[in-house]
Amino acid sequence: MSEKIDFEKALKSLEEVVSSLEKGDRTLEEAIALFEKGMANVKDCQSALKEAEIKIIQLSEAE
């Protein structure tokens, strides 16, 4: 069973990564690591939204 994703936490982390990258004061290696973290956050957000969509569809069909 997969771990439940906290959308708000993943989104906040993504926003922090973007803010940090926008400052432009990171080394290339740090920027790449942050980019990878940001991409993982994007994936987590997409998964959480997909789960929410499925739940809404299931609830709508149950009526």
C-alpha cells in the first residue's frame, strides 16, 4: 500500500524549492539537487490531485 501524500506539504516544499532556485545563489550541483527535489514534489502533488479526483468521481457516482 502506498503512503498517503500530503498535498499541502508537497506544494509548500515545491514553493520553497522554486523560491530558492529563483534567487540564483546556488551552485550548479545544489541547483540540480533542488530541481530533483522539486520534480519529486510535483509528482507528489499530481498523485494527490489524482487521488482526490478519483475520490470525487466515486462519491459522485455513489449517489
